[in-house]
Amino acid sequence: MNSKPEKASDSTSDPLPPAPAAPQGRRSPWLVFVVPFVVYLSLTQLEPAPPERTADTPAAATGTATESDTPTQPEAAAESSPDAPAAAAPGLLGLEYRHYPLVYTFKIAVTFGLILLAWPGYREVPFRVTLVAPLVGAIGAPIWIGLCRLETSLLPALGLDWLGDTSARTGFNPLAELRDNPAWAYGFLAIRFFGLVVVVAIIEEFFLRGFLIRFLTRGDWWNVPLGTVTAFPLVAMTVAAALSHPPSEYLAAVVWFSLLSWLMLRTKSLWDCVIAHGVTNLLLGIYVVTTGQWEFM
């Protein structure tokens, strides 16, 4: 009985399976990892610049008037009014420094709204949190403060005192600027802490360690396992993170973001980095309120 021999299949000729496409809709990795951060940075451009402060007036930083700076003339009293024009030129859309709480609240509300919109995608990132995360965050706060102080003190000796300018930070003290409305002052302070501890921690970590490192590793970055990183993406992410801060914080930013990258490599958990970031920001916020060093915010 004659039969045709079956043709042997050549497995080597089969094309490689295409990489899985990125999910769409509320689970889209672009919406989860990128859009909230980009919107946050865009809305930051609306924040009005602070008025110029003299270096020899501690009240400018702490919001506490001394006997020598207490205004006694009518025009000085007008300057202390929250409705008085800011010394800085109006920013975008004619916004003045006194409008900062409204602009910041709007920015946080929009960004947090995007997080809620994309929450199904956030839930797909394994929520693993180790005890190392809050410890790293607690260590990170004094490291940040100490290195910022060290850099600021060393720059003048190196002839680079212009890098010590902290004008990129708004330094808005609600307890002083909004003292005529205590409810709004403390309410905005709570919003400020929510932005620092929750919103910023989520969007920065998801963008830097969840998107940027993986994007620099491979085109289909959403398929790169979290915590998988090579030298170039890691260095590039650290440099980008440092450059997003004022020059007086470059050293602190490089060390601190490297510390969190070590945490990511150790635990492979993005939420660990979010927790550590939030703890550091919480401690920094407490430090600012208790010491009056509002230039850190």
C-alpha cells in the first residue's frame, strides 16, 4: 500500500511570535505610568513664582515676625495682607503668589483623578510591600536634608553659589500666608501633605522606575518585568530625576534616587518604592512645618 510520506514541518521557519500588545483603555500602561506624571508637570507650570525674599529676614522663611520686622506703617500693614500684590511678577494666566493654594489644589485634584481613572491598571501591578520599604524611606529623609545642607554650604566655597538658588521651590507657608483664614490654612496644609505623600510618591515612582527605566531597556517596555534593569537605563533615570529638582538638591537627589533604585532591585516591588518615597516625603513635610524651612517645599 502506497502512501504519501508526511512532509516534515520545519520549525526553524516559523516566525517568532509578536510581542504582546499593550493593554488599552483604563489598563493602558501609558495611562497608568506616564499620563498622570506628564499632566502633573504641565500643571506645575501654572504655579506662580514666590516673591523675592531677603536672606537676612528669618520671618520670610518661617512666617514668624520679629519685633524689628513688625510693620508699623500703614503701607507695611498692607504688604502683610494676603490680598496684597506679590513682589514677583504674575505668572501664567496672570496668577499671583496668593493664588498658589488654588493652583496646587487644582493640580493635585486633576492628577489624583487620573490615578483613580486608571486604577484598574494600577491594581495589575503586584502590591507587594516589605518591611524594608518604610525603613529606607525613614533613612532617606535625613539623608536628603543633610546632603542639601552640605551642598548649599559647599557651593559658595567652590564659587558655585548660584547653584544654591532654591527659587525653583515655591516655599509657600500656608500658616503665614493664610493666617487670616485658619481653616483654609490648615486645610491647604493637609492637601499639601496629601500631594507629597500620596500623589507625588505614586506618579514619580510609576513614571521613573515603572516607565522610564523599562522604556530605555526595550521598545515594548510594558513587557519588561519590573526590577529588570541594566546600567544605562538606571543611570539615565537617576540623572533625569536629579535634573527635575533645583540645582541645590542635585547631590541629595542622586543619592536618594539611587537608594530607592537599590530597593527596587532588591525587592522587585514598585509599591515598595512608592511606600519609601511617601515616607521620606512625609518626614520632610513634618520637618518643614516644625522648623519653618519652607524652602524644602
